Amino acid sequence: MTSQSGRHFLQIPGPTNVPDQVLRAIAAPTIDHRGPEFAAFTTELLADLGPVFGATGPVVIFPGSGTGAWEAALVNTLSTGDRVLHVETGHFATLWQQMATALGLYVDFVPGDWRHGADPDAVAEHLAADTAHTIKAVCVVHNETSTGVTSRVSEIRRAMDATGHPALLLVDTISSLGSIDYRHDEWGVDVTVAGSQKGLMLPPGLSFNAVSEKALAASRTAGLRRSYWDWQPVIEANKRGYFPCTPATNLLYGLAEALRMLRAEGLPAVFARHDRHAAATRTAVRGWGLELLCADEREYSSSLTAVLMPEGDDADKVREVILDRFDMSLGAGLGKLAGRVFRIGHLGHFNALTLAGTLAGVQMGLQLAGVRIDPNGLTAALDILRDE
């Protein structure tokens, strides 16, 4: 890669750009995590965190990645040999399913084409057939980072309720929390999984489980072994403002600042901003004459857009050209989409001018890589951004 001046454009769908305010907060001196100042800080932080999830119950924070939050959701609610229903919506749904199998669970994996979200009717069909209620949990990725497809979680909950099945609903919001409207309590989600490095605008390193009363009850009898990922010690320690292990203190400082920024903008405005930027990106893609990977307009992601390359064009070549010439990183195609798609992240600390620069870089990169496009795609997107 040639030497570049200016700031690198990090336009992958996470980790995202960390705001200067958050970086400054993280750089504050570390304090005693057993002292009264930290206890007061934690108590206020946890109170501020729940509304981002739409949750009034506990939100458990672990030092870890989103993968750790997946494991915490499973081991706290399930026992060895339990059946779980996973829906194949992309690469990360597949990885979560593989984890469940490795933990000793029996997985019913509903196949998908990676262009659609979880089908509420398919979930209902599987649960209705399970008259013995052997399926203990349904696991769904809200926003599939590998595909740019957002599943309709509220419809899945309604479909589950219509069957009268008692299965828990576990939802991964790693690339949607703080970017796409999400309502843990209202939608009847039992465990919401999240990570720090996307819509929460932090570096990687914090993982979250928002927990319902039903999930807490399940955790008291769940038989899967757990120690580090056990909710109960964290919840008990949090009542006093502490954690049972050493917390990621400086990342928590950054989280407090990120939550302040989200409150200042207002979550409805945050979601509307992501919606506008996603619509402008899709307009550019269509204007170029390229195809969106997401095949259902009800499931368009507001966090990222996955672009399907024409037959014979290599998405990785396009990404390589853009990185070399314009110092911009785009998301690669993952799993069976490798080389077939590239992903434009437009979430987190992001504005219209940043998106305009991003789309300009993508358009120039496509042209330099020899992909046949209509250059009016960028102009069409700017028309939307100008009226923002």
C-alpha cells in the first residue's frame, strides 16, 4: 500500500470510527474499581445503558467480544442436550449455531439463502411442530453483518407467541444496537446480545447481555457449565456498583461518553440518521447499475450495505484498489460470499459528508478496477444527502 496523507477511512461495518470525545474519555486516569467513586460511576452507567436496549431489566457487561456475549446467552439459559432453533441468515448466524453445537446443544438449523432475514412463518412452523416443547430457545441475528439484512424481530416474537410455545428468544444485535430501532422489552426478547465496537462507537472489548425475567428464571436451573460468563455474580455485584472481576475500567469511561452522545442526539434521531445514510447508499448502488445483496426491501439494513458484484468481477480486487488508492477499508465478503460482495459500513459516528466521501471513493475504485458502472450513482446519492 502506498503512503497516504490524511485520515484513514474505516468504512467496514465494525469496528467503527471512535469519536474523539470517546477517545479522550478512555484516556482518563484509571481509578480504584473497588472504591466508592467507581461504585457511583457504575450505578449511573448501568441506569443510562438500559434505554439503548429498550430494557428495564439487567444489562450484564463482560470484558470480552460479541462472541463472548453469544456464549453467555447460551450457557446461562440452557442445559446440555437442549434443542435450540437457529436461523441461517449469514456468516455470523452460522458461527453462533456452530458455537451452540460445540457447547453440547442440539441445533435445528433453518436453512437460508443469505439474502433474506429470519422468516417468522418458518420459525412458527418449527415451533408448532414441537408439541413436546423440546426446543428451549430460538436464536436470531437481528442485523446480519455479513449480508446487510435485518430480521424482523417483532414479527418473529408475534409468530412465536401465536404458537403458544414457551421457547426463549435470544437475539444478536451486535451490528444494530445504537444504529437500528430495537426494543428488548416491547418485542419480548429474553436475551439481547451486543458488543461495544459498532453502534456504541467504542473499540472492541465490551460485551453485553440484556436479560428478561424469564431468562433470569431459566438461568437458575440451566445446566451448562459457566464461570466467567455467569450472569449472577455480575448482577449481584452491580447492585453495589461493582463487578466480580476486574472490569475494563477505561472502556467503561468511553461507554459513558458514548451513551451521553446518543442521549444528546436522541435515539429517534440516531435511527433516522442511519436510515437516511443507508437509503443514500442504496441509491448509489442502484445508480451504478449494481445489485444489493439484500433481496427484501423490508429487511434493508441501516448499518451497512452489501453490494453483489456482477459475474466475472472480483469484489476483493475492488476493495484492494480502494485501499491502495484512497486509503479506505471496506468490508470483505465472508464465508460463501467471499469475493462476491463488498460491504459499505455507514454506522456509528458518521455524517453526510463522510458518506459522500465514502461513496466517491467506492465509485472511483469500481471504475479503476474495471467494473462497468454508471457514474451517475454518486450524483443520485448526493441528491439525497444534500436535502438531509
